[in-house]
Amino acid sequence: MKNLTPNDFQFLMQETGDNCISIYMPTYRAGSETQQARIILKNLLRKAYEMLIDNGMRAPDAKKYLDPAKMLILDNYFWQFQLDGIAMFLSPNYFDYFSLPIEFDEVLVVNDRFHLKPLIPWMSSNEEFYVLALSQNSVRVLQCTQASVQELDSEHLPENLAQALRFDDSERELQFHTNTLQSSTSRAAAIFHGNGDNSEDAKDRILSYFHIVDKGMREMLRDKKAPLILSGVEFLFPIYRGANTYGYLLEHGIPGNPEEISSDDLHKKAWEIVKPYFDHGLQEALEIYGPFRGTSRSSQDIKETISAAFNGRVEMLFLANGVHEWGHFDADVNQVEIHQEQQSGDEDLFDFASMQTFMNGGSVYFLDPELIPDGGNFAALFRY
């Protein structure tokens, strides 16, 4: 199972060539439905084969071209360890796939670049966040988007409390761990004990530890404005806040001993905390758009918006979830051709607009159709 990282996404944006195949499909975590996912992939690859033939590829070459993806159909291990969806990409010099916690619709696109619109909500830079997992024995920092998580290495952070305060064996009297309390609602409680140590002395030592951690976090997150979520026993939260100097530490944290929580589970719990933070950013974007409705700074004309996106003029783009607009954009003559149904060689013009907006520093927002400003399937705000 492979997550999609920002570096992966950057590579996919830059890859071009004849017959770039993009496949999105649902998968299942367990049960008999995993067999259904195999059938979905088999059917999509059959359609891809037909599209390659339509594009002029010889039948034997088309079969060989699809071999890397077809091998997965028979891979039992592969189907037993999936999340909610797969994004798969195949080009003359590249093949890879990513298992993601996203329920994709079935999508197949064959074009001269990869179809990436379904990934933008999850990889957009304004949805980056971090998890700081604190315990006596370890410090972990996770870099996350909604769809990805990776643990960061840093020379700026101590490995544990003992290293931070340079305790020797005779001085390691401070201990803390989590204890599960059996009640109607189980919760983790921090227990501090030591030989002749008092609670204030313990807190002072932990605060010193956290000042060192905070200094390292400042180095790691320099110039960042991404949310930071704490993970640790609840007793530690106010102590760390007393040491914290990072301006985007969120109020709510993840209680419990992080040594007993996997990175994937921390990521899932952190997303539940941070999602309202990002939703607030969307509301601000809609408020910014409002005064420009009906002016030359806004548009719901697909041809005008495609041209503006290509030329770096789109500041904000609001797109309806699950909607496609098939056609072709000829940059040489600045002409957009729209088709009622997908034809051979077509691309999703909404994908083109979103990628151009994203690559030129604009923001792309995906909404339920009824939330698009002024109705319709999209709305754009121009820089000028």
C-alpha cells in the first residue's frame, strides 16, 4: 500500500507523453467486495485497450503496454491491503499506483498528460498539517495532507527526554506512562512517580524538555503556516503550550500514549481535528468572491476560464464535485473545443483549468454543486 506524497504529485504534474493513462476507482478494505475491485480494474483496462487502439496503437503493442497494470488483477496480496480508492498512472516510461482514503468514482482518461483533478483537494498546499507526537521515550513529527502521511527525520529534535536533559542512569527518576482506566468511557491518564521527586519538579523538567522540542520545531516549520496538532497524554498539553512559540498550534490535541498509536491512526485522528480549520478557509474564499459577482473579475464561461487559467490569471477556482467537461484546448490559437461526451484524445477541461490554476499559485476548491457561487458547475475569480 503506497501513499501519495507531494513529491509524487509534483512528478505526475510534469509527466507528459503519448497515451498517458489515468485510472481512478473504488477499492475495499476487507470482505468479499475486494473481488469486485478486481473486476472494476479489469473492465477499465479493457476500455483503455480500446482507446489505445483508437489512438493508432497496434493490438500487440497495446496489450504489452497495459501489462504492468494487468499484473495487479491476479495479485491476491495487493487486494487484501487497500484503503478506499486507487489512483493509477501509466505512461511510456512510468507506472505507479497509490492507495488512498478517498472514495473515487470510476474514471479513465487517456491523454498526453495525467488526469489529476481528483487529487487536488487532497494534495493542495493549503491542506498541509503536522502532528507532533510527544512521549518520554520518543518524539515524532508527521507531515500530512488529507491523503498522505510521512514521518520526518530531523537533527533539530531530541530523541527522548533523557537525551534532551542529558540525564545519566542515576538521574532517570522521572517516569510517565499511560494507564487505561476501565469505565464507561476509557481514557488515558498520565502517572508521574519518582524517588523523592515532587510534582512541581517533574513539571519543571518536562517544561525544559518541551522548550528544547519547541526550538527544534521552529527550525523544522520555519516560514510554515500549517496547523500543528499535539499527540500525547493529556497532562502534557498545557505544559507544552507553555513552551510553544509556533503560531499555528491548534487548541485540540490527540490524547493517549502516541507510542501505542500508529502513524496512520494518528493521521486519521488529526484530520478530524484539522478539517474544520480548512473548511473555514473555504468560507473566507467564498466571501472574497462575493463582491466580484457579475464583474469582469469573475466568470462562469468555460472558454474564458480555460484561457485565463492557462495564462495564470485565475486566483480562485470553485468546481463542483464529480463533474467533467470533455474537450480540447489548443494553446497555439487559444481555442477551446467542447464535446457533449468524451471522445478519443479528449481531456477534462475542468482538470486542465484546475491544474493550471494550481501550478500558477491559485487556489482550487471542490464543492457540492449547490454551493457553487451563482449556481452552475464552476466559478472563477480572476487576478485582473
